[in-house]
Amino acid sequence: MNQFSVLCLDSNPISIEQLRRELSPFAAKFDLHSAESIEEANAALTFCTERKQTVALVIASHHESFNGADFLIQLDKNQHTKTARKILISCGQDIQAILSAVNDGRLDHCLTKPLQDNLVHKTAQKELTTFIIENDKENLLSYSQILDQHRLLRTHIDQKMRHYREGFITDHHSLSDQQLVEQVTTALLEFFAKEDETRAKRTYSSDHLLTKEGEENQFLWFITKGTVALYKKDEIGVQREVVRHSQGNIVGGMSFVTGEPSFSTAVTLTETEVIKLDRKVFAKVMHSDTSLLPLFTNLLLRHFNRRLQRSINTKLELQKTLESLEDAHQQLIEREKMAMLGQLVSGVAHELNNPIAAILRGTETLTNKIQTLIDERSIDQVGDDGIAVLQLGLTQRPKSTAAERDLANQVNQKIDNRRVAKKLVKLGLEQQDRWYDETKQSPDATLERLERLEEYYLAGSTLRSIGVCAGRIADMVKSLKGYARPNDERFHVVDIHEGIEDTLVIFENKLKFHTVERDYNELPQLPCLPIALQQVWTNLISNAIDAFPDKGLLTIRTELTQQDAQQWAVISFTDNGCGIPEEIIENIFSLNFTTKKEGNFGLGIGLSVCQQIIHQHGGKILVESCRDKFTQMSVWLPVSQTQLTARSHE
Amino acid sequence: MNKYLILCVDDEREVLDSVIQDLDCFEEYFLLEAAESVQEAKQLIDECNQQDIKLALIVCDHIMPDQTGIQFLIELNEQPDTAATRKLLLTGQAGLEDTVEAVNHSSLDFYIAKPWRGDELRQAVKQQLTTYIIDNEQDLIPWAAALDTEKIFEAVAQNRINYGE
């Protein structure tokens, strides 16, 4: 039994006979059924259905007394016969029947009687060929003896080409990387088993150089066993391992495909078996087996795509790492600030002790004396002199102790009473001769009067001293407050000198042993982050102090300079300290560079933070140093034209 | 009765004045002087030496220009004229290292932290002066009123026993 069948329907047995004769050449591939009535035809169809035989072609005759057209139309409604080609043989009169067969029954061909010889055969051949091309694509060539050989062949080739093109990539979807590698390996090994003139199959010992970065490469190595590492030089010339390749991976692929110099250096790590192909051998292999080209292309594509995937993943991870580094960096800067602040606070806390001590002592003195001072008898006793010395104490800065002592010595020579002399000087009465006379007449009474007066003087001078000390405390607190910077500090227009002066207050006790020279020139007010800048001044001054010799000299100079068509405010800090060795001067702004030991100021990343802050201001920080002579750090802040004019309009 | 010098050194005038004020009560028996720098203090000590006035006690700040208080005290300790001087440091900020160095050079007799209390300072100074006077003065009785009377008398008694009176 054949897979397909052909059915002829005609009420005329002679016609049937003619049809059968003409169709007989197809019998090899198609079972031939004939029917003389519609009933017989339906029975034949049922028979075919039962045998699961598909009807490929129905040829039905149509005339007044035989409605073949209707039979063809109902075929089209039936699932089983839908695909069958339909030929109507008409007597040429019933045009309506032909039209409805065309319209309703998708009639494929219409013949009119009388039938020429061989016409049915030719028509059937054409229709069967069409049927087969649509319904038995896989076996086209098996029909070439009986059907339209030319059409079948062309369709077959088209089909194959389309399939080849379409399947080039997708055919291998079902293969795992491993399976693909195995297929390619097997195919390649098979090829070279037959002949291997170029010794494509070879085994390398470990440490064998395959490609060298930047050099020409003519070969493609297909690894069948072992491991190859790829290295690439980074910008400072250190070889970095990029990836390790093993079985199924390809070395030299990129330069082989693009013709560019090798991207990396490939070295075998172990004994490695490879198939080494140059372009000629490669072409030869691919020609030998057409299925190998898509397979190999697939392998190459996968190889590169896997590498791409890896590098994308790496990039994502790097980005994540970069972000967390950024966070860590921010934290580090924050910690540097806190460490610095901690040390400043403890320094300032100590420094605060002096004025606080003076205030506390002064308060006690006043508390002890106040009762006596406001007593009427005391006031009577001192009279106007009391008011005068109180006023003096309140307003006048005391003479230096040395000057006081000199004066006291002079007075003592006249009256020979050291205690009286000292008090006269202290109370500013040494010009009044009457006191000398009084002392000579009654020294003890005079001393007592002077002691009374001194209490009034002390009340005044103590109040004055409390005021001075409180002022100093306020200054220090103000300078310290400057360090409590919020992270989102905004730009303000300020006088740079103020920030520097505030910072110097903080370092007052450290600078006591040294000299600070100020060479301030007029600067316009600049928009800046004042507190961030104060951190810069703090670092620069602190570094200068650390570098100082026994007698340090810090020169702070400010000036306006023109450079590169740009006005700059240049603030330089020059110390006469140990200097920075030439070999490390390049590194001083690096984040991980410090020469300081634990317990030094901050965390030792001060300069790197300074540089960042200065860059935030669009400025730059320069260093110049000479061993054992000096170090000069200059901060350059850009000054815009508007600030200059704003200044001149002030 | 010999004259002795009490010297206060602090570069901050307000602090110096309040120290002097606190020690005012000793002026009757001692020469009380103030110096605003180590330089001035040295000069003053020299001058007094020439008049045969010995430095009995020095109250010194630590952080000062030129020289730290402790360096100065060590220097004084190394000079014969001032070796016996009682040495007090009055400071808010001597580091541990400096202080240990001073103690080890036996250059520090007493340490008072800023801010201090008046009676505490006077008490410390009185005790140190008492020790100085007992160690350096033959005739102790006149000092009994000004200094730690009990200790002075004890010392007098002790001396008598020692000299077998």
C-alpha cells in the first residue's frame, strides 16, 4: 500500500478506462481508485480513511446527469481530503458548475472533453508534484521518476539551502557546550586521522608560548586537553592573568578572525593537546564536511559569547565593588574628619583650661573681696582713689611684669620699701609724689592704705581679666565649631583669611614654641566650602608643625596671581622643616600614603582629602620642597571676574 | 630672717595674675615675683642670686614659648643654686611622657592641674615651702607663723634631739 492515493470518478466506464491508463505510471507511488458513481466514490474515500491513506488527487467528471463538481466541493469541507488536488473534467457546457467548484471547492484544474491524449497524465503529474512538494517534503527525490523531476529537484535544493541557512545557529540549540565541543573535536580528529600533513594535532609541554600580546598570529588552537592561561599587561606593565582555557576552548580566535595582533599572551600551564589550524588548513577542513562549518561557527560564537558574558559579569561585579569602595572612601574621609576633630578637641580642651582657670580664680577673688569692697567704711577710707584704681584695673592692660619690676625697683630706691613700691607701681600711683612722703612718714599706715586700694584695683582688673578670658574661650569655641561640618555643606562667599585665622587659634598651644609670619594680601571674597577649607588649612598647618625643627617658622602668604588667563587666589604655607624627600613627593597625595605614625594628627590621609576638597573648588594644590630646608604647600583657588568686580564696587 | 624668692612663671598674663593673687598671702615673708616668660624668669633668678636671695619655690606653666615648663624645671634642677628649689608645675596639658621625664629627673615636686582651686594651691605651696625651709634654714622658729606650724615645731624638736640639746 502506498501512503497516498488517487481517485477517479466518472459515470462512463470507457472514460474511466482511459483515465486509469493515463494515470498508470503513478501507480508505483500512488494507489489508484476509480468509481463510477458518487456512492462508489464515497466508499473509496471511506476505504482510504480506514487505511489512513491520504488522497492526493481526485479527478472528477461532470455533466448534466453526473454532479462531479459537488463531489469535489464536499471534499474541501472534509479534513481528510482537504489537501487533495482537485481536477474537474467537464463537457464544457456547465460553466456554473465549474465556477462553484472553483469558488467553493478550490478547484485546482479544469479539463474539457474531449480529452487529448496524455493531457490527463500531464495535468495529474503537475498536480501531484504540487501535492508532494507541500505534503511530503522530506521525500521529494523519491518521486523524481514519476513526477516533475525538475521542479522536485529545485524545490529540494531550495529547501535544503533554506534549512541550512535557518539552521545554522538554531540547530545547535539543543546541544550543551560540552556536547558541541565533543562533536567538533570528534569531527576534527576524524579529519586529521586520515591525513595530517601540517601536524595539526600536537601536544605541547607546559610553559609553551602560543600567542604573544601585540604580535601577529596566524593560528587557531583548539584545545582538546590541558590548560592554557591568557595574560594581558596592565598599564604599568604587570602581566595579569585574564582567563584560563581548557578543553573545547579556542586560543588565538580573535586575531585569527580579525587579523589584528594578538590581544593577549597565551601560555600552556600543563601538558596540552591541541589542534593547530592555519587559515589554509582551516578552509580545507571546513570544505571537507559542510556540517562542520555551522558546528564550528557555533563553537566560535559560543566561545566569544561566553567570554563576553564573563566580562559583563566581571564588569557588574567591578561596578558593585567600585560602589562599595566609594562608600568606604566616604567613610574613611568621615573618619579622618572625626579623628582630626578628636585630636583638635583634646588640644583645645587643654588650651581652654587656661582662661577657665583664670576666670574661676578671678571669680573666687571677687567673691572673697566683694563684702569688704561694698562696705561703706572701706569706701570712705579709699575715697576717690578707690574709684580711680578700680577704673584703671577695668580698662588698662597691665604693664609687663618686667616693666613693673623695673619701675618698682626705681621707686624702691627712693623709699626703700619694696612692698610699698610694688603696690604703687601696680596701682599706677608711682607718679604721685604724695605717696612717697606718706611712706617716709608712716610706712605701715601707707602699706595698709595701699592694700585697701589694691582690693579695688583687683576688683577692676579681675573683671577685665574675666572678660578677656571669656573672649578667648569664645574664639576657640567658634574655631572648633567650624569643624562640625554637615556633609552637604553649601558654598558661601567668605574671606579666606578668617578661616586661616580660626585654624591658627586652634593650634595656638602647638605654635607657642614657633613663629607664624603672616603675609596677607588683599583677596576678593571667594565662594567656597568654608568648613571643608578649614580642614585643608588644619592639615597643612598641622603638617608644617610636625615638620618643624626646634625653632619653627611658618609663613602664610596670600596673594592674587594671574595664570592661564585666569585669576587665582594663592594661599601658601611654607615651613622651615625637614622637607619631603624627592622620591616620595609624587606620592604625598595618594590615599594610602603616609609617613606618619600612629598618634600623629588624623589618620594620615589628610593630604589626599585636602586635594579632593581643593578639586571640589576647581582649584589645585602644589607642593615644593627642599630637603632640610623647607616645604611649601600652595593652594590655588580660581577667582572669577565677577568676584573681582564685586570687590571693586564694594 | 633670710629672704627667699617665690617665682611664678606663665606666659598668659591673666593666669599669672591669678596665681600671684592666690599666693598674695605669702608676700609678707617671701619675695613674690611674676615672670611672663622663661627668659624673664632666668634673668630674675640671676638678679636675686646676686642679692643673695635664693629661689625657694617656683610655680611654672608647662606650655610656653621658647621652652616648656618641664625643660625649664630640669634645667633649674641641674644648677647648684636652684637644685634645692621646690618645683611646682601648674598646667592643663603636660603629656604623660614629659611629666614622667620630669619626675625621673627629680625635677618635679608637685603637679597642679588647671583649673586649680585657690586653697589647694596655697596648701601645696605652703607644704613645699615648709619642706624647703626645714631643709635649708637653721633658724626655723620665725617661719612657724607663716608656714606649717606643726611641722616646723616638729623639725625644731627633731633638730634639738639631733644636736643633743
